[in-house]
Amino acid sequence: MSLNLQTHTEHFTNPLYLESGRILEPYDITYETYGTLNDDKSNVVVICHALTGSHHCAGLYENENKPGWWDGLIGPNKAIDTNRFFVICTNVIGSCFGSTGPMSTMHPHHEPYRYKFPVVTIKDMIKAQRILFDRLDIHRVHAIVGGSMGGMQALQFAIHYPNFANKIVAMATTYATQPWAIAFNKVASESILKDPDFQQGYYDPEVIKEQGLSGMAVGRMAGHISFLSHESMKTKFGREYKRTDGLYELFGKFQVESYLEYNGYNFTKWFDPLSYLYITKAINIFDLARGFDSLEEAMKKVQAELHLVSFSNDLLFKSSEMRELHEVLNKLENKNHHYMEVASDYGHDAFLVELDKFEDYVKDVLNG
Amino acid sequence: MSLNLQTHTEHFTNPLYLESGRILEPYDITYETYGTLNDDKSNVVVICHALTGSHHCAGLYENENKPGWWDGLIGPNKAIDTNRFFVICTNVIGSCFGSTGPMSTMHPHHEPYRYKFPVVTIKDMIKAQRILFDRLDIHRVHAIVGGSMGGMQALQFAIHYPNFANKIVAMATTYATQPWAIAFNKVASESILKDPDFQQGYYDPEVIKEQGLSGMAVGRMAGHISFLSHESMKTKFGREYKRTDGLYELFGKFQVESYLEYNGYNFTKWFDPLSYLYITKAINIFDLARGFDSLEEAMKKVQAELHLVSFSNDLLFKSSEMRELHEVLNKLENKNHHYMEVASDYGHDAFLVELDKFEDYVKDVLNG
């Protein structure tokens, strides 16, 4: 069977009431589906994407070189089997791949929001998704699976829409963003803001796509450090030096430097700087306990079968953070929760790269 | 007894032959001494500084708020007791506190070197120090102690001047800089280079001191992440948010963000950007095995009593790197080497901050 990839954008005219007290109105949500919805709508699996991810988590568009970001996991006969499940992944609000974000036109003006865009939270992101699912007449799903910021969304679903999903898998994530991760985001935001080509937010997006934005490239380089680990960098690059460069040339480069440069500058061709600022803000202020007396009180709301998956050498969201959450759940009654630590030297990006280490687990959860 | 702090600068007119094949001529070395040299010159302790350190490692100048960077360790009756030892710390060449660096005047011109300054290595740094000590008629010292890049110098002394020191203590350092550390330096160098106020190296240093250099500030923020750890950040900042800022304000800040901002921008008032580029280059290309068939061959040269000290949660130069070096030494005959891992959650900066955890060890080494 084919993947049956479909991409849609839905337009909403009712206001979206945000956690901040502000509203977003109107707004669009772009999403992608794979597989086929069954008659009783019992086969829906929701995928939630990370900071710079998108709704395009599987399959290959025409003229595309690289498939969706979790293509190894999602498809016919894969762990998230599209022969069986109807998979939906939405682009979060605040992002830049079709859903409303800071560079979307601010109704009724014809100019982008830019800084007039409201700060959105992880809770706002899942609220918008929930409204989309309502429109699609999907009121309960089989599972929600997400990694990194996608894992934050999955956990937020577990608390705020406790009856919406049967099963939830939150990977490589945390219960509240810790200062280490906030610090990396700070390097990126400061670097973007101080780049004169950012023009204090009044840049021309086409110019940036063409010419790059070094401030965002530098920020992304810092990001890439946080996605890896000492060990994965050692394996990937060692102390290999570019053959064409002299060791005693000030600008001679190690391979790891070339890697960061390439990925940093390439990133500015496909991601929007204001979206980066807004989404990192959402990540920074993510805290499952907000609005509750404690994390324990928050977790009492959980009804779904909850799976926490961490990676042993994840330096961005440490395994210990998932263990802390697991221990909070252990104290509560009537919870069906599981914790698995995947042994991996790769670092945070293991959830995108080392699929072979957890795909069976995900498969068993979905089929079990 | 008093600290007897003295600061001097020596001028050298003979060329310094560098590892790159280039020469530095003439050059200055600024250094500081504490305590008193005894008659048979047997009480000299050399201190080696880190990336942004200087010769000023102890004591307080007039009108200075903060004492030298290892003041807690060095002084009368302290671990490195200046009642007993004559302590010397030199500013490395390439730096910006008196020794010749990229912003020094390039003889016979009246302009700074800037990019005409040669790349210097850790080996070059210690060679210059050795020449200074010769002029001071000091041909053998009791001990050399250094942390981070200072530890690299200490190890390089152990190999290249095997009979120069009785004892060597290398802390929070490595045998060859690994890609994780190079990656952090890359974020900083890229950020500096792309800042228009850096003017492609042709900046006015006075203007930068007054107005700051956001590119270097951002780079330093990344540096500060690498100096800390998840745990120290959690203890220091948690998720504390600035009281005057709204949680849903895009530019509202967590305390960790304020800390990075303050330290990042303050740094540009006292450190030179070209020195930063040159010294991080020296760190990146540091490799004890260079010029030898293997690290083992290099370590065969060691004659001094060698102490390797690492910090359990150092994320910049991991404990495992010192252990690897220790294991190499274990394979060799007739070596007097010791390895100690200091249990610490602090991160790399523990060697500057948690003196109480290793001062007794240093004291015992020096007195033993």
C-alpha cells in the first residue's frame, strides 16, 4: 500500500484564546496525513514536531531530496504503520511552514505580524491542534507521539485533554525546560536580534533566504552542539582537519567547524528568524505544572497510557528529567505509565537518528 | 607576611621561532610574581592561565574590586603558600594583557599586527615563558600548575622541557582538544567575525571597549554554557524569571538569560576580539602528540612528577580525557604520575570556583 500522503491547510475564523490572554484571529493550520482513516475513526495517530520541524514528517514530495523528518518511523509496514494507522501531523502555530506565525499577514492589514504576533505556548499549540481535529470530526485518537518539543506537546495533551488519546509517547523531552536548554536558546535569540540584517524584526524574508542571516546561523550552530554529544562529535568528526587548510592558518578549519558552518548557514534558507524567536520562547516557558499547585497535581490529570522515553546521553533534555517525571507518576494512584531509557551516545538528536533503538518499542505501544 | 605582588614586562629583541615556522620579533612578556625567590632558586612555582585569564592570578591592585583569578589558592598560608614559594604567572603571547598579541604594534610599523600576527600554539606559549625564565636566571622550577588552557601548558612543559619542573599539576584539561570544545569555539569565532562592528579585524579597540561587540558577547555566552553544567545552572538559576518581566513577553527573561547577557557584554569591555580568535585557535590545534608518532611516544618524554586532576562534571574537557591520558601513562615505565577526579557538579569552572575541593591536594603535591 502507498503512504497516501496528503497536505492540507484549514482556515479558522473564530478566535483562538491564548494562554497569555491574547487572541489569534483568524488563523491557519497546515497539516499532513498518511494512511487512511477507518470507519469508526479509531486508528488516528498524532505526531508532534520539534522546534524546527514541520507537518512533513514522512514521505517525499516531488523534487524533494530528503523525506519527512520521521520517515524512517512512519510508513507502510514501518513502526507507525500507515497500512493500519491514519497519521496526522500539524505544523504548530508560531512556525513558518503554513500554520499562522509571526510572518503571516495580520488581518485586516496586509503586513506581517512580526512583533505584533502574540507569544504562544505549548498549550496554545495543542489547543489549536485540538480545534483542527474537531473540525475533522476526530474527537479521540489512538495515540500521540512526539520528540523534543513534540514530546512537550504530547505531555501537554496528556494533562489538558486527558481523554483525547489512548496512548501517549513523549520522547527526548522534559516536564519543564531547564536553564541549560534556555541558555542555548538565549545564544540563538541574542545572536539573531543583534544581526543588523535582521533589521530589528523588519527584514525582508526573501532577502534572508537568498543572502542568509549570520546571526541565525551562529545561533543554529550553538543549537547543533546541544543536539549532539561529546561522543557523537568524536565519532563523527574526531580532530579531522580540512585537507586544503593549513594547521597554522587562523581560518583553517576542523571538520566539525565545517559541519556547523554548513548547517548553520543552510538553516537560514529554510527557517524564519521570527518563528525561531517565538518557538524558542514557547519552549523556554514550557512548564507542565503551570496553573497547578505542583507537578504532581498536574500529573494527576493524566488518563492515557503514558510512555516516557529518554536517551542516555541527551544533553539538551537529560534522562534525569524524564526520570523525575516518572518518579512523580510513581507516587500517584491509577496511572498506567512506563519509562524507558534508550542507551545511546548520540545525544538529543538520537530521537531523529537512532530509530532502530526505539522503533520496536513504539510499534509495540501502538499495537499492544 | 605580605603577598609581595610585583608586575613586570620584559622586552625581547631576539626572534621567537614559532611552531608554524614563522617568527615573532620583537616581543614582550608581562608577568607577575608573588612571594620571594630564595637563594638557591629552588622555590619557584609557575602558574599557567586559561583562555581569558592573565598573569594577574592573585592579590588585589589598587582600585580593583576583584582579586586575581586564583587568589583563593595563592597567597600567604594558602595552598600555594607565598611565604614559602616564589610564584610566577606570565600572560601568554597572543593575549591582550601586556604580552605581545595581535593588537600589539608590529615592528617597525606603528600599526597593530591584526591578521598579520602569526598563529601561536600552546608550545609557543611555553617556549616564550621558558625564555623569560632564562632571562630571570631560573632554569628549573619546583612546580608548574595550571587549569584548562593553563593545564595544556603544564602538560606541554612536561613533554618539551622534561627537566624543567619537579612537579606538574594539570587540571580540567585534555591531551588534545576534542570536537565538542572546538565547536563551542567555532560559535564564538563565527559570531565575532560576522559582527560588522568587528570591521573584519580593523576595529578600533577603544570603541569596542566603550560600545561593546555583540558578536563577541554572543560567543562568550556560548562559552559560559560550556563552563557550567546542567546541575550548576539548575542550582544557580533554576527557572527563576525576572520579576519585572511578563512571562508572555517575547523579550521577558529568565535569570539565566540575564546572567549570560551581563557576562557576555561585560566581557567585551575587557578582552580583545582578535586575541580571542588567536587563543581559541591555539586551543583548537592543541595536541600533545603532534610531532610524535603517538600520544604514548609523547608521554615517554615526561620526567616530572605528573598530577592529572579532572572534575567529574566538566563538560568542556571531560574527565574521561584525563583518564585516557592516565591510562597511556600507566603503560609506560618509570613514570611518577597520579590521577585524581574531583567530584563536582559545577562543570568546567570548578577549577576556578570549587577550590576547597582540591586545594589540599595541590598543597600536598607542592609540600610533599
